[in-house]
Amino acid sequence: MNTLMLVCASAASLALGVLAAYGVCWLAFTIFRVHSQSVAAARVAKVNLNAEAPASQV
């Protein structure tokens, strides 16, 4: 009985660790996605400003 409890506790601990790691990775990639979208928007705005400026100001 004690061995079964130890095996179940180990499996539960492993499952919680995997879920925690998944949550951390999901959060990190969500933050990276928001950051990359903001950088892309800034680059597009800069390109649009350069395209609209006269050749003497570029």
C-alpha cells in the first residue's frame, strides 16, 4: 500500500511539474508574440513614413 501511494504521489508531482512548465512556456510565448507584433508594427510605420517623405529628407 505504501509503495502504491509513493508511486501515485510521484506521478501526481510529475504531472503538476509538466503542467507548470507548459504554463510558463505558454506565457512566455504569448509575451514574445505581443512583443514581435509591436516591433513589426513599428517597423511598418517607419517604412511608411520613409516612403511618404520626399527624397531630400530621406
